[in-house]
Amino acid sequence: MFWVLLLLLAWAAAGTACTRLCLAAVRAASLERDALSRGREHTLTLYEAAFLSGGPRRVADLTLVSMARQRRLLLAHTGWATVVDPRGRDEMERSVIGAIGPEGQSPIAPVRTAAAYADPVRALADRLVGAGLAMPDDGRPSVASALRQVRAAAAAVVVLGATALLLPVPADMPRPLMAMWFALPLILALSCLAIARFEARPCSRWASPAGQRLLGALARPTGGGGDDRAFLTSVAVRGVHAIGEPDLRAAFAHRERHLERRLRRDG
């Protein structure tokens, strides 16, 4: 009766995974209701839009580009940032200037990293979570990881069922009947995946459903226009790849090559 033990393992895997998915979906729905009630009247700033679209690093990128557009920071095509005006107009700009250092010049890559994890960005994240627009740290991976567990459980049921069918079976237990017993937990897991596919909203690492709605309401212009607000909105929502100015694109492209070289060296 070893196959019975395998069947119990299959049910345990499928039942545990599906239960976790249901609990995660209920929690996500509760977070969405709270977010909608708190974030309905909120108007996004550019920094908030950047965080909801791309997280802390997008906020740092937006700050660098904004200061460069105002000629208060020089972003050279060689990948270096030079301070022109040392007086930051808000906390984000002051954190960038502080990350560049007292010499007033630094490679862009470490400036971006330091500014992304400075106190102003953390405070921004906390405000967005409190407003129901950003996903809390413990809520980002819950539904996605539960879905992965259900998929793994379905695969495990198939493996366990195949193993049971390959083993010697009692004479009073036909193999087709045994396969039907293993089909039941597999149907449970696949049903949960099918329901989640049609009912679950697309997951976002940073923005809650309410935050995604506000982001969707923003205009997404191309990066080559002359309107600074439209240009910066495009950078906030789409990232530095939306930059249409050759010098700025070269500066950030050099930053990415610098990061690749550093990763190869450290690896």
C-alpha cells in the first residue's frame, strides 16, 4: 500500500499550496479595498510616480535627470556627475548632492545607488504604503509566490502519480483507478491556477492596484518633447530609456556599462 502514502503526499502538497493561494488572494483583496479607500483622492507627484513605476532607483534617476535639465547638475557622457548648484531644492536633490560628495564630482553609478537607499526615498516609500498606493514589503511577493507553489504542487502530484503507477500494485487496485485518485489533487491544483489566471490582477512589484490606476491615468509622452514636465513624467514612468537627448542617454548608458564591468569583476 505504498501508493496510498504517495497519494497522501500528493493531497498534502496540492491542499497546502491551494490554501496558501486562497489566503494570499483574500489578503490582497483586503489590501486593495483599503488602498482604494485611502488613495482615491491622491494626486501623484513625479517622485511618487517614479517610485511606483520603478522603485527607489527610478527615483534617483529622475532626480539626476531633473537636476541636469535645470543645469544644476552636469551628467557627462563619460558617466560622471558634477555639481553645478550645491543647493538642493528638496530632500531628494540634497541626498544626490550628498552622495556625490564634497568634491562635487563622482561617477553616476555609486551616486544613484546611494541616493536610491537614502532616508528621503525610504520616507517616500513609507508615505506611499500608508496612502495605500505602494505594496508593503511583506505583501509584494505573497500572491506570486503562492502561485509558484501551486505550480510546483501540480508538478509534484504528476511525479508522485507516475511513481505510484510504476510500482507494483495490489491485484484489487487497477492502475486506471489509481490514476483517477491521483487525478483529483491534480485537478484541484490546476483549477486554482485557472481561477487565478482569470481573477488575479497583474502583479506589480511596487504599486498597489490603486497605485497602478493612478499611474495609468498619467500621460505617457515621448521623451523628445520640449515640455520639461512631460519629459520628466516620461522618465518617471518609463525610466531613463525614455530620454531622447543624446548626451543624457550616453551618460546613463555609460553607467550601465560601468555596472556590468563591476558585476563581472565581483563575480
